[in-house]
Amino acid sequence: MSRATLSKRTLSAIGSILVVVVIALITAWTQSGGSDHPSAVDSGRTPSAAAASSTGRPATDPELPPISVAELPSQARRELDLIDAGGPFRYPGKDGSTFLNNEGILPDQPRGYYREYTVDTPGSEDRGARRIITGKNGEFYYTDDHYESFSQIER
């Protein structure tokens, strides 16, 4: 076997592997909804879980534990006041931005349904792990572990 033949076979094999890898990446990205977050999953929950009830108030999600406003840390209560007032927010490029729900913990909703807000964490040199997430139907959620778990805020 000549050196030129080996090189052509090697290049052909590498090319085939690259094509398979690109197809796999495109498939995975498409199935995740084309999001920017690698942990996007389908929660299997229906959109009606977060729909407003007949009273006009947001429905509670039975899969998420409730938390009262009084149980929230003081920084989260202040952030709720800022959300109600429309700001000003400490992180204007981040606060109020779209939350993609890539973890699939919150009820499945279309992109743009949820917004996220930073809850200050004393002693943290960055935004920290605490967030409030709002939904278009008036839902409020709190996480203190950067989207690993959520509680639904009862307002």
C-alpha cells in the first residue's frame, strides 16, 4: 500500500467521522429547542400547569414546593419590590432577560415566557446563585441554587 493511498484513506475516514459528529451536534441542538444551554431537557409537563386559573391568578404547580414571601430572604423580598416597580435593577443587562427554562423544572412554556432577576447574595463577588423567575401569567419562582431547584412564590 502506498503512502498516498494511506493518506487518502485516512483523510476519508477523518472526513466521515467529522460528518457524523456534525450531524450528531445539529440533532442534539435541534432537539433541545436550539437553546444556548447544554442541559436543555423536555420536562414532560404540559403548558397548562402554569396557566392562569379562572380567578385570573396564576395556577400553582403541584410539582414545585410553595414558599411564602415572608419565608424568602430579605434580598429576595427587595427584588420582588423592584420587579413590581419595574426597576431599577442592579444588573440591567441580565435582570429582566429571558429565562429559557433549559433545566425543564418549571412548567414548559414557549421561549420568552419567563424572565429572570438576580437576588443579591451577601458575600458573593458575582451575581451569585439566587434568582427570581417570573412568568407572563403572573407566576413567581425562587431558586437559591442556580436553577437546580425552584419553589413557587405565593403572593
